[in-house]
Amino acid sequence: QVNIVDSGGDLVQSGGSLRLSCEASRSIYSFYVMGWYRQVPGKQRELVATITTDDTIKYSDSVKGRFIISRDNAKNMVYLQMNSLKPEDTAVYYCNADSEGLGIDDYWGQGTRVTVSS
């Protein structure tokens, strides 16, 4: 069993910054892809950013240039630095650890809420 714990969500003003953290209970080397997703009520969960074991990074167009995903392999941590936050970034953010990048053998955090006020 793998535990994924995500944290760092908060209420922040538009234009502000937050850093989300994701901690895995085992080495993140065992997951080909680590990523952040977000979901608002009534909508599907959407990809925000992913990072692979060889540090290939992907961002959604809506956050490109504002968010930065990074990993600390020694601490089994993945981070999402969110800058220039907008009200439309308001969502519950989830960390995902995917063993093969196929969405078959993957694990989710419990979610952390980010609210951006205008």
C-alpha cells in the first residue's frame, strides 16, 4: 500500500503565490510519473503538471509560465510552486503517483484546497 499526502492549500489573494507539497510513502523513483491535477465541483479532474523520473515536465496551457513542478528524490517529495494565482485556479489539487504513466497502477493524495480571491 502506498500513501500519498498532499498539502499546502490555502486562501490567497489574486496575484499571490502558494507552494503545494506531495509526500510519498515510498521512493518516488518507483513512479515513472508524478503529477498534480485539480478539480472544481461539476467538472472533470484536469491535469496541471507532471514530471517523470528523467525530469521531463509537462504543463497545462492554463498554468504554463506561472506554475513550476519539481521533485526532491531524497525526500520522496514533489512540489508545485504556484505564482501569479488567478481566481480560476481555485480548485482542489490532487497529487498523483503513477508507476508506469498509464493511469493503471497509480495512487492519489486526499486533495488540498486552493482558493484564490479576486
